[in-house]
Amino acid sequence: MGGLVTAAVRRCRIAPSSPIWAAANTVPNPGVPLDGAIVVLQRIGALWTVMDVGTSEVGCTAPASVQHDLGLECP
């Protein structure tokens, strides 16, 4: 039996400047007391690895071109 699905994944995108980087937004399902978040991933070999998750300053360790491509807001 699977677990309870609490959020949907929206707006998946891969950075054109470096296609080993990607980001997606999560949106909580109705009635779920969670905030939406941004997930930043990096492909290492054949696997996508979560590098950062959060609501602000997410993915700021990625290269500047990747931050721009993925629409990440970093100081």
C-alpha cells in the first residue's frame, strides 16, 4: 500500500545552461497544512539528487546561470 499523497509537483524545469540542474515547485493538496516549496535537483550520473528544498533562498549554491534559468531568487 502506498503512502498518503500530500502535495503535487508543478512547473518542473531543467536549466538550459546546465541540464544537470532542475527545479520543481510543490503545491500542497487541499486541506493539507503544508507550505508550498521549491525543490532543486542535480543529476549525478543517472540519478537525480535533491540538493535543496525550501521556500526562500533555495538553490543559491547552484551556478549563477542555473539560478537565473530556473528562476531561483538568491541574494
